[in-house]
Amino acid sequence: MLSKPTPSQPRPRQSWLAATVAWVRRRRIKWGRASLILGIVVAIAAIAIPARALQSRISPNPAQLGDTLSVAVQPNSAGSPPTVKMGGKTYPAFAIGSGEFRTLIPTSPLDKPGTITVQVTSEGEVKNLSVPLKNRSFPTQRIRLSGAASQSATQQELDRVAAFKQLETPEKYWNGIFVKPNAGRISSGYGIRRYYNGVFAEDYYHRGVDYAGGMGSPVVAPAAGRIALVGKVSEGFRVHGNTVGIDHGQGVTSIMLHLSRIDVKEGDVVQAGQRIGAIGSTGASTGPHLHWGLYVHGISVDPVPWRFQGFN
């Protein structure tokens, strides 16, 4: 018969193992309670500390007909682009750094002045931004076209130009303010209404700025971009004349008309101030000049704010 182990004797292996299991069980219970308490604390903290609120701002404010509206948005969730709408149309939002997104919205002389509302949505949260859109007075011109300058546009010309103006390349090529594309004086400003051969052009406004530079004087890129359109009179560009279109990225495009010479080809990447051609009088033109049209999401906007304030 075996005697009981005394304190000075080692315990049998089975008794030691049972004690160890009991100790582990007790520790598990303690950790489980701690985990439960920690979970409750985290839940309370999540309720007490709200998620990052949707932040947005719009400029210029107030705006006027022809301005480009810039909507900057800091969404609820970093990396998740917001939805930006105006007048039932959704405009793309592009990342501009530090978790912020920016949407450009065009206005034109054909819009009605008054208060406009831009709706910004992010993760179910909605903000309505209101901005006054002020009226502008645009002068009227009378233009008489004859001969080759009075020809109608070809369908190929219209289709290629329309497709170019709808480009919305995600990359942003431009940086800072735009430069003058020609050193000549401005002969016709943006937004002018016109009579052509005595007939008022309904729903028309001058979609750009004309520079009355000398025949053959240099035409340069107003900002960095990719040459996305080259059209020639010999290819049916009867109204636009020899044409160069620059994709500046993110829905912003420049089109240069009536050139005498083209020094670039489609696919070329150009920098601000780089020569792309020369002034001419091709297409529907009454004399040597450059027509520079600036478009945002297919709508012609006033280039002046882009030249003096810029949109970084």
C-alpha cells in the first residue's frame, strides 16, 4: 500500500496536470471577462466619437455666367470619391491629394442667372451647396461671311470635334494658371452674341477668345496636355479650319482654330508655352486670327479666370 506523499515529496504527475488545467481555466475566464469589458468600451467610444464629417466648399462664390465652379470635397471615407450633382447631371470627382477630391462644373452665357445648388453625397451623407450665379452683359457683333468662309461644316468635322470635347481623362496634366496662346491683341472676347449675314444666331455665343496676331505668328499651348485632335482643311475641316485640340485632363480641353500651320501630331505631349502651330485664316474666318476655345466637360467656359486665377 502506497503512503500519502508528504510536502517534501514530489506530487504525482496526474495531480500536477489537473492543477495546471484548473489554473488555465481560471485564467481563461478572466481573459474572457476582460475581452467583454473591452468590447463594451470600444462600442461606447464608437458611439461617442462621430465619424469624420463630410466637408465641402465651392468657389468662386458668388459666380457669374461663364465661370467654372470648383467644388472641393473631403469625404467621410478616405479614398472613396463623392458624388457631385448639379441640375440633374452628375460630374466626376478626381482626387487632388490629402484625401480631398475636386469637381469642376461649367457655366455658360446660356444658363439662367440666379441661385444654383450643387448636391454632394458621401457615404449616405448629403450636403447642398448654394451659390449665386450673377448675370453678365455680353456685347453683340455682326459678322458677314462669304465664299469659302460661308461653307457649312462636314459631318466628319462635327463628329471629331464633338468627341474631342467630351474627353474626361483621369490624369491632370496642367499645373497653375494658363498662358496666352498668342501675343496678339484680343479682337473678340468670350460670350459675344452674333448676327451672321444679318441673321441673329439663336442659342449661340462666342465659345472662346480671338487673338488678332499676324499671319504665321506662333501659337503655343496654354497649358500642358496631350494632343488629342489634329484636323485639317484637306480632311474636311471647312468651318474650324486647321485645328489642334489639347486634352489637359479631368474634362478640361483647349481647341485652337484657323491655323495656317500645325507643328504637332495626335498623341504628342506638350508643355505650357510650347509651340503647336501658327496663326492663319483657314475655315470660317474673316482674317488672320487664332480662336482659342476652353471647354470643361464639353461646355465652353470663360478662359480669363483660368489665365489669372487658375485651378490647381
